[in-house]
Amino acid sequence: MTTPPATTPPETTTDVGFSVPVIDLSPYTSSAVGLDNGPAARERVAREIDAACSQVGFMQIVGHGIDDAVIDGLAGAIDEFFALPPETKSGYRVAGANRGYSPPKSETLSLSLGVESASRMNDFFEAFNVGVEARSFPDLALDEADYGINVWPECGGFRARIDAYFGEASRVARTLTRAFADALGVPPEVFTDITGHSIDVLRLNNYALPPGPITLDGELTGMGEHTDFGLVTVLWADRVAGLQVLSSDGVWHDVQPVEGGLLVNLGDLTARLTGDRWMSTLHRVKPPVVDGGIVRRRSAAFFHDGDVDAVVGTLPGLAGADQSAYEPITVRDHIAAKLAGSRQGRANTGAVREAARVLAAARRERR
């Protein structure tokens, strides 16, 4: 795999007292003879997931079953596309849709929470999005405006490599929601009934500051503070510093993937489902600065967001769930409000609690 040199990361986090749990998902992904994958093993994994989702909102998973060759293909496709000339990449921009190419500084992710950056030195990343299309479900009367039409770069084998990873990431995300149901003690239909034609998107990210020495005269953020929109995110990232997670005490912590692992975090809709028993955790990406120089960083985030017409509210009967926490909302309306912030510069006034946490963390950093 063409992965940039690691910066000697620890196994979970660089911060003492804070950790992102590492969970072996193989009891849910493997039927190999001799493997401990019976009901007791799945119950243990479900308990670990419940603890991670309640206390951190992030986890790392191993035993996910994605072959190394598929991940190598993903990494190669990322490298080849983002190495194209800027004018070629810009030819794959898609106006008004969550598809295609996004150049650096074309999004303001903190505005998806209604938070304006004081320095506007945010979101120095470029991205390329592909996803499920409405025509993927010919038996349903779905609108392409809710999904988007993919565009495919003319890089040798790009689509085949991305399709291969997309299929595997989709499998992992659906496996996770099956484990989520076990962890919450609810029927699996709670998730399967709202994900039959889920808006699933794979976003390839390249942190676009050129490698080399850097001197900063203000705060610089590779990707601004945000929560993810949907049910669950499965993230592949190379082992380069940058990702930071906001803990419940309002402190930002560095997090890097374990060898062979995938990072997983919950989205807003799962927080709604659980009445905030489980956390949609704020995160951001700082420029990976090592010894005074920028190091290139790449990632690929698979967003499993739910059916466009599904109505999401707090599930009844969950221990600790606050039935008044959120008004029910359709997946369509929730995602539209978040995208209007990040893509169109309109502050999302529906993200009051998330915005308050970002502002409190910023005040803490300035002390």
C-alpha cells in the first residue's frame, strides 16, 4: 500500500486518561471454524460497543474482514485521483449535489453546527464523493435530488477499486448496526427498517496543504469541527497525525488508527435514536505538522445515513433515553440542514447543543 510514513503513533491516542476502545468485530463478521463467534462472544462485543458509544462516541474495529488488497486498491485510487492537475479535478465538480470533487476551502464544516470560525482558516482539504443513487432502487419512486448522480474520473481502474471498497464498507456498516441493535437490546428491524434504501456516501479526503516546512500566523484547521450527519461512519485513514476528538469534558484529544483497524463513530441520527444515551461526538482534523513540517494525510469516510424518507426520533423504552431530547425529523430534512451549513454557508440553527460544545472547547483552549 502506498501509505505515507507513520509518525510513530500510539495504539489508540496520545493523551493520557483518554482512549478510543479497540473492538474485535470478528464474532459478527466471521463464521470460521474454531473462532469464538457464538452468542456469548457477540454479547461481549455488544457490551463493548455500548460502553464505547456511551462514553466516547468513537471506537476502533479490527476483525472487520476487509481484505488488504481492497484497502490497497482504495489507497491507490485516492493517490491517483488527487495527483491529477487542479483543472482536471475541477472538471468533476457537481453543482448542488453531494457528489464529485470539492476543492480546498469550498466547504465550511463548522457551519454545519452553526459555528463561524474566527480566523476562517478552516477546511484545507479536498474531497471526492461517490454514493448510492436513486436508480439503484428501481422499484421505489425515489428522487435523484435526494441522492445524486455519480461522476467517475478517467483514472485507470478507479471505479472498480472504489466500488470494491464501497461494497465492503457498506457490509461493515450494516454489520455494525446489527451489533448496535444487540447492544441496545432492541430488534434488528429498528435499523434495517430505516436503511433499506439508505443514503450511503463514500468521501475520499486529501489534506491539501503541500508537504514541507510551515510557519503559522494563526490557527489552521484541515477540517473544521463537526459531527457526522447519519447513523454510523466507517473511516479508513493512513497512520498520520491529525484527527482530534472532543471528549465529554470539553478537551480535544489526538486519535490515530491502530494497525489494520478502522475508526468508527456515531452520527447525529443515532444520537437521536438513543436520546443521547449514545454520543455523536465532535471531531476535527488539524494539519499534520511533524517537526515543523506538513505531512500528507489521506482518509476515506463511509457514511451510512439511513433512508431519505425515514422519520427518526428517540426509541421508546431505552434506559436513560430522554424522550424530550429531540423532535422527530426525516433523514432528508436533517441532512439538508447540515449540508446547507457546510456547502452553502448557512448556519445550522438546529445544532444548538453541538455548537455550544465547540464554543466551550474554544474558550478552554484560549485560557
